Amino acid sequence: MSQQQPPTQSQQSEQLPNDQQPPQPQHAQQSQQPQHSQQQVQMQSQGGQTQRQRQPQQQGQRLFSTRNYLDEQVRTTSITALNQVLADITAVTMQTKTAHWNVRGPNFYQLHELFEDVADTLESFIDDIAERATALGGRAQGTAPVVAQQSYVPQMSPTLSDEQALLEAIAASLARFDATLYDRINAVSEQGDLDTADLLNEVSREVSKALWLVEAHLQGGTGDQRQHRAP
């Protein structure tokens, strides 16, 4: 009389309901899962600061209906540029306000006034930039998280108070902002949006002037041959 062999593990599994099936080994579970490549965040060095390369968030978003004569693609390009400028100018304005509040040193009063003047000048453009984006059918992205994520302006240490360190930090931020403004002006000009280009040109002139005023406090007499370039 032949002796009956006990059922194998696979045969036992076939006899069990689905909810009582034994767990599969981890390697078997992984082999059944689809392979998804992880999205990589590219990093690049800009002016001593590491910045994320990011796609403009406005691209692909639905625009509000408008009778504006500009083509939708042109308006999308301009809205993206305007929101980038909005993030940058908001960041620089807040940094300059912080410098105005916290500066310490022999030239306190002069720099206290200088930083306030620069901040007020920059702040006066924020509404115009945001409203131009909405006039083109877009949304003005001006919340604090968006500004922190989207701005290309170098971060400034919140503990700075020394006048020299603050001057260096504000000059670096203005220079970075001036450089990105140049790129945005070219982008909207090539698309034929002259009104947006005109607005950004006006901003650029004031940013260049502010950079001159700040850098003048970092430069010596005629013998100082150092050049401060945009990062």
C-alpha cells in the first residue's frame, strides 16, 4: 500500500481562499510591482548658492477667459515670467526690510535709511507685476511657500546684523535678481508682449540703481579695482 505524500506548499496555497494565502517573500512582491524611475532633481551652482532647476509652474495651467489680443501661448509665457519676477522681488524686498531692521555698526543711520529706501522702491512694483499676470488671464503666485520655492534669489542668513555682511548679502541678492530679470525681459520681448517687457524694464532700471547704491558702500576709493559681478 503506497504511502500518501503530504501536499506541497504551493498545493496548500491553491486550496486556501485568497484572504488566507500566506505572504509572499519580499523579493517576489517586488518582482510583481511595476518599475517606476524616480524623478531626479537637478542641482546647479549659482553665485555660491545651490539652486533647483525647476519647470515654471504656470505652464499647462488653465487661463481665465480674457479679450486680451495676445495669443494664449504668449500670455502663458508672460505669466510665467511675471510670477518668477514676483517671487524674486518679494524675496529681495523682505531681505532688504530685514537688513533695515537689524543693521548695526558705525554707519547705522545711513544704512538704515538706505535699506528702507531700496525696500520701498522694490515694494512699489509688486502690485503692478502681480496685476499684470492676472490681467493676462493668469494667477499671481505670491504666497510665502511659493516665493520660498520659486525664487532664485540667494538666501540670506536671518542672524546677520553686521553692516558689512548685510551689504554683501543685499548686493548679492540684487545682482541675482537683476540677472534673472534680464532673462525674463528677453523671453517676453521675443514673444511680442511689449507691455510686459516695458514693465520689467522699468523694474530692471530701479534694481540696477539699487545695486549701484548698495555696492557704493562696499567699494573703496579710486584705487579699489575690485568688480562685483552678478553671480
